[in-house]
Amino acid sequence: MPKRFLYYIVLLIALLLISCSHNSVSIAEEPYEVKKIKVYKLISMYTYANITISIDNGRVYGKSAINDYYANCKIDGDLISLDMIKTTRKTDTAEKRRIEGDYLSILQTAYSLKIDGDRLIIYTRFIDEPLIYEEIK
């Protein structure tokens, strides 16, 4: 019985060593580049509220006066349309709530955008002047 037990232990150790020696890690031959998503800060209004926006993979998202916001979007050339903007549910002062409501109402009506250097310009149906953002570097 002890010889048989010893035989199984040696066999088990040998199998473990063999199986571990075949686990190799493959390293990609070509490194892949991580795409940096640009973040823009609103500079045309409410500059003190630190409102931001990013656009990536059919989504618009950012930080408003209080909450984070996000929406699916469709971009076709310089045209943009946003689905209903959703936000997290934090609250703050009446002034910050007003700023956030104004900004999100304006952004919801976006119809066109362009990038001019480090600036993102979004045209809306709500106000005559575009929303102008500057890239945060």
C-alpha cells in the first residue's frame, strides 16, 4: 500500500510539473495603442461650473454643474443628434440646479458640431450662440 501511495504522489507531481511547463504567456508582436478620449471644458457659458463633455463610440458624456450626464448619439459628418440625456441623481444649491438644467436643455437640442484645433463647437436649436468647449490637456 505505501508503495502504491508513493507511486501516485510521484505521478501527481510529475503531471503538475508537466502541465505547468506548458503554460506559456504569449506576447503580442505588435503593441496596440490605447485611444485617449478627449475631454472638453465648456468655455462659452457657465465657465465657473466646470462643465465637461466627451464624445466616443456613439456616446456623449461628461460632468455638468452637479451630475454626470450621458446619452447615445448619432454623428453623420458634422451633424449630430442626441438621444434623451440621462444624469446621475445628486443635488446641490438652487443656482447649480438651474445651471445644470439650462445646460442640459441647450445640449439636448444639438444638431451640428465641428472641431477647430483644440476647440469643440456644438450648434444647438435652443440658443443662437454655439456651445464652445476647449480641450483639457
